[in-house]
Amino acid sequence: MSKLYSTEKILVYVGDDKLQCEEMIDLFLQIIPQEFETLERKIANQNWDMAYEISHRIKPSMEILQIKNVSDEFSELHTKLHQKIDMESIPLLFNEILKDLNRALTQIKEDFNK
């Protein structure tokens, strides 16, 4: 199976330090699932302002790991929340992002023995 994510940007950021890269991956695996649970609740409750704030916190992590499909879709979600446009599409878009993210998280855990 091809990689659903890339550590390329992280390695550039940490000066090719593999240990520091793994520490960032660990942090990602701890924080992102929790943030996505909170984001899911805010979207379900149509609390758009809080959903935007959470998406704003998550966005750099989504970009740095370059998760296949998720990076672009998450950017779209973030923009819609920020501009408050096409709000009826947000739950479906979020669910698509979550499916792709969960597949990538599974692969990351396997690759890093987590």
C-alpha cells in the first residue's frame, strides 16, 4: 500500500532529525484524534465559530503531514468555516476527511510501531 502521509515537511522542519520527527508524530497521534472529536461535536451542534477555531488549530498539522486527500479537503473545510459559506456541506465534508484521516492514522501507527 502506498503511503497516505509524508514526513518530508517534518524532516525539513526538524533538520532531518529522525528522533525529533518521531516525537512530533507521537504528539500528532496524541492531539489530533482528540481535536477531531471536539471538532465533530462542534459541527454536529452547528457551533461554527468554535468549529472554525478548532480547525484553525489543526490546520498546520494537516498540512505538515501532507495526508493524502485530507490536506486539501481540510483546507476547504477550514475556509468554509471561516467564511461561513456552504455550511450545509460541512458535515459530509468532515466525515470524508475523518475517514481518510483514520486510514492515515492507522498507517502511521503501524509504521512507527505505536
